[in-house]
Amino acid sequence: MKSPSTIVAAIRRWSPSFANGGQLSASNAEVWNSWATIAKGMRWLLKNDAPLLLNLKPGLHKYGWLAEFCGNIFRHERNTIATVRLALDARRHMFTIAEAEGIDFDLKRCGILHLYHNEQEFRAAEVGNALLLKGGLERHAVSAGEMRAIEPSLQGALHAGFFTPGDATGDIHKFTRGLADACARRGVIFKFGAAVRRVEIQNRICTISLTDDESGRPIASQTADAIVVCAGVESREIARKLGEKVNIYPVKGYSITVNLRDEQSRTAAPSVSLLDDAAKIVTSRLGPDRFRVAGTAEFNGFNLDIRADRIRPLLRWSERLFPKMDTDSVTPWAGLRPMTPDMLPVVRPGECVASTTTPATAILAGRFPLQLPR
């Protein structure tokens, strides 16, 4: 990043990345928009440990977002292919940046293995796989025996799977810290623990007022002649202050980090990243001593409560597939994914960019999450 002027970044607490699944995965690019997803969501409504959970409490934003989600079902194929291509570019750029800047984030380029426990699951997944291949992804089917050759620690009944050799894993928190250091070396100023409370625009100059995220106390005021909105789940509110519309809803995901404290656990935990399509669970091995297990999606607004009934399925799954791995030392976490109704990120100039009173604006917001089970 190079710029002739100072850049100020305000970082809030709604991080979707601190302890996420850790996958650098183009293979998870199939969008959720389908009638099968709607049917499963309805079936899981009263099941607290379901892979997808919807809080039925009324809310205009939530139900408006869901209506727009349904409206994008007929764009499933087009959006999936577009997402694959974007994911391949993003994966390549992440590798390039990490190498150029010397960022150590426990990168493991061993591919990602999608596993299926029966033929019905696997046959259904072949439909989505065809779309991923259309988008240019290198991915191939593997038998149960080939899966165990790729990851010898796998236990239990397996039918078949798909392997994506170009995918990888890494600790995104370490990556973003390294990226921040690289930006700081280029003159970027970060304001951590800050919130954008007010945006005032006059004569194409924007004044941004920052407050302390905890106390609400004013901490800084910054003027700008160009703005990039890239604020995760808060992008919608900040964009609104600039006269822009960005429909993003916070979708909560959970994870556990298993601390591998003995040699038996380190041997029993898988090294290759996994995705169990039925359970909607992904795994990443982060260095020799940490095993990350993540999954689930919860539509419950700006809520960061870590619920035991949402963490328990992650533990049960880990103990069932890797019984020799000790799970006595586990760190739970929850974060909010910034989700758009069509599952595509928003990357565009601001709609008010031609205004004589509004500063140049760009919107970079949203992300796609894990695949839903079929």
C-alpha cells in the first residue's frame, strides 16, 4: 500500500477473524442462495445446536436481508462462479503479500479436504463441485482410501470427498497484525479501539469523529478527501452516514481452539485442513500446538455471546473423529461475519462519487462464509 497522504483506520471489536476457521479456501465459494438452504433453515428453527440458527425476534433489517437473500436464489450459479474467481485472486494475493512482507502466520499449504459420510451427501455435492470447476478451481474427487492417505488421522465411516490442493490454512489474526505492521512502515496510522461516531461532509471534505469504543469518549477527528469503507459488519452504518446503501447483516460463527499439550494429541490431530459438509465444520492446524475447529451460522444481530449449546457440537465432532486428541484445554470464541444477501462482497466506487458535495468514496465490504450442508 502506497499513498501520498496519511491513512487513518478505525478498528472496532466486531472482528470476524480473530479465531475463525483459518482456511484460505477458494473451495468454499459456493453461495448459500438456494431453496435447499431455506428448507434446512426452516427444519432447524427450533434446534439450538443446528448448523444454521435464526433468532425469530422481529427486525426490519434481518427480514429485509432474508427477503433479498431469497431474491438471489436464481443467481446461484452466476454468483458462485464469480465468487470462485474472486477467491482464487484473493488467495493468490494473500500468498504474494505474506511472502513480500515476511509475514509469519502459520501458513500451511497442504490443501483442503472436503469429506462426506454417505453417497447421498457426496452425489449432492457433485452439483456444486461442477460450478467450482467452471470458475477455474482445481479440485478432484477422492475415495475414502485416498482421503485417509491424504490425512491418516481420519477416523469413522467415510464415503468419499473432494480435495483442493491449492487451498491452504493460516492464522488470520497473525496475518492481519503482520499486514498492519507493513502498512505502518508505509506511513499508515491506525487508531485501535476506536468507533466512527460522526461523519460530517462539506465541500467534498469529510470530517470523521472517532470515539473510544468502550467509554464513548472523543479521541480524534480526521479530515479526508477520499474514503474507503472497509469496516466489516459496521460498513452498513458508516456507509449510511455517507449517503451510501450497503446491505450487510452480522452472521455469528463459533470456534474452538484445542491446545495440543502432549505428543499423543499432536499426533492425533489432523495436519490437513478439513471440511465436514454435513456438520458445517472446518478445521485448521495452526502450528504444532493448536488445532482450530470452527463452524455454524447464527442470525442474531450484534450479539457476541458464546453459547455452550453452540460450542458443544464442535467439541463432540472433534472427540468423535479424533478420539485420541485431548480436549481438556479448549478456548471458545465467537465472531460476526459481514454477510451480503447475494453472498458476494461489495467492491465498488461510492454511488455518490460524482457529487459536488461528497468526497470520493469506495466500498469494500462483505465476505462469503462456509458452505452449508446439503
